[in-house]
Amino acid sequence: MNTSSKVTADHLRRQAYLYVRQSTLRQVHENRESTARQYDLKRRAQALGWPADHIVVIDEDLGLSGATAVERNGFQRLVAEVGLGRVGVVMGLEVSRLARSSTDWHRLLDLLIRIQHDSPTMVINEADRWFHPQFATPRFVKLSAD
């Protein structure tokens, strides 16, 4: 089953959120390709069916470490939007862009599991690994190409 077949109409009624982050300002300046790849996920969201006006890019945490969510207003906003049921998909290059702290990561996962039981928010990363909270044991799985 390919990625697009896992995206439901209910997912598409909600927003796609792209979380863009680099850990330090030095990385922002020196690793521009990584930043560009993160912004390019907007095209991936559009290919999955989200119109441009339903894609929210959160990038205010560029240059901030993922060690804690305390100073990361963008991550705080993302968690709040998931909790309010407004998010159909969260996209990022890799999980570490979202949170390096197990506490912050598990807080987000807990919301993903508890909110939107019929059509929960998915997390998709660049490598087409995705997290779907309906699994008995939440995990990332590789999407097949068929």
C-alpha cells in the first residue's frame, strides 16, 4: 500500500504541518541543503493531496536545540494543534527534528494516540517511514511502493 492510500479524506480536511528545525544557528548557515530539504516537504504534502493553503510550515525553531521543548515555541504550537485535533499529518525529515528529548517526543506520541481515534494524525518523514497511532505498538514502518 502506498503513502497516498493511507491518507484519508479526514486527514485532508485537517492541516498538514511541516516542522523545520536545525539545532544551531551554525547548522542553519552551513547546512542549507538540509534546511531546503525540510522546506521541500511542502511539495510532498501537496503530492499526498493537501492544497497549499492547508499546509502550515513551522520554522521558528530554526537554530534551537531539540533537547527540550521549553524554548521551542514552534514545537509547543505543533503539540497544541495536534491536541486540538487540527492536524492531519506532521512531516519532518526525521524524528530528531521534532524532539531529541524522550519526554517531549512521548508527549507528542501520547497526543497522537489519544486524539482522533477514527482517523488519527500521522507522522511522515522524508524516508517514507510513518507513524500511525492505531498500531497496538506504535512504531515507524516503511511504506511499500505498491
